[in-house]
Amino acid sequence: MVQFWKLYREATQRRLAGELEAAAELYRQALALDSLHENALYYLGNTYLELGRLEDAYRVWQRLAATHPRSNRAFMQLGRLQMCYPQSPLFNLEAARASFERALALNKDSGPVLHLGEVALLEGRFEEAAALFDKVLAMNFRSVPAYVLKAYLAWRAGDRKAAVELLAQARPYARARTDAARLQLEEGNTRTGRALVSEEATTCPLLGFDETALADMTHLLDPDQFLRPLADRLERVLPGKSS
């Protein structure tokens, strides 16, 4: 027990310092002593994701889901891997939907609903996606991605005015990207340092947007310029379904 916690704490320190390869090795050593430890599995997966080792992250989170079948975050991360990286063999929207449905069954908050809306969008089921984003906003009116993705749907349908209004609704809740060194270590912790789950590790590259620009209230936001990068990525993934 003492050795496990020594390794786990050192892994965390290395991760906070950005020494990700060393952190991964220390998490592996800790798991050799306690193979079922939920946080060690979760953060090893996040470390692999930060390193770009998607399949290693997937295997670790599959292990987490198998040993902790009520771990909502395991299914959330599996779903993100299945949804967010079209260049990866893990990309599978049907599997992503199943992962997020499992996460929603375990924790009925807005996060899994948002991701189910994203899956619907990526599958070209735009009306269903919009309805799910509305549901998210009814649950959490501060959900910036729900506003932005609804704005995208309006914009692609030619309703530029609605897109402008939705982006304006999102702006008060948007935040500029924070330097990792100033992010909180974990939920409820007010110390400063590198995040255990960095912004890069939790962002969906396929559906991402420039939240820093959205948060900058000193400049007018051009919806065409703001939404075009998202549209371009979707065109590559779903040709003929987005514009």
C-alpha cells in the first residue's frame, strides 16, 4: 500500500510537470501493485491520450470499464476516442453512441446528452442533433458547445441570423484557453499546477472551436470565419452531409 501511493503520487507529479512518458511508466508500476485502482487506470489512459497513444488509452479505459462498470468517466472517455479521431481505427460512431448511452444511464447529466447530440450531428441526423442540444441547454444553460453546435446547424442551413444569436448567447459563458500551468489540479482543488486532465486531452479535435475568440468580447465575431474551420473538418468526415 505504501509503495503504491508513493508511485501514484510520483506519477502525478511527473504528469503535472509534463513528463508524460515517465508518468505513464510510474502509473504502470503502481498498477502492478493494485491492478484495479480506478484513478490510476483513468489517469494512465489520459496520459496515453496526451501522448497521442490512442489505442493504448483505449485499452486502459476498456480495462477500467470492465473492472469498474459503474465508472461513468470510463465510458465517456471511450466514447470520445470513438468519436473524435477520424484518422484512427478506433473511429466508430455507432460504438461511440453506445458508450455515451451507457454513460448517460450511469449519470443523467448534460455531458452524455451533449455527446449523443454530437454523434447525431456526425451521422447527419441534424434535427435529432438540434433537439439534443436543446435538451442540453435546458439542463445546463452555460453549455458553450451546445450553443456553438446549434449555431453551426443554423449556419449550414443558411440561417445566419440565428447562428449570430446563438453565438452571442454562448459568449458570456465562454472562457479563454488557460495556460496549463494555471489550471486546477483536480475538481475542487484550488492549488495551481498542470491539470491532471489537460485541456488538450479533453478537447474533441473533430468538433473543436476557438473558445478564446468566442470569449473575447472586445471584438465582433464573424460567424462565417468562426464556424468555417468546423465545417471544413465535417466536410472531410461526412462528404455531402455538411457545408
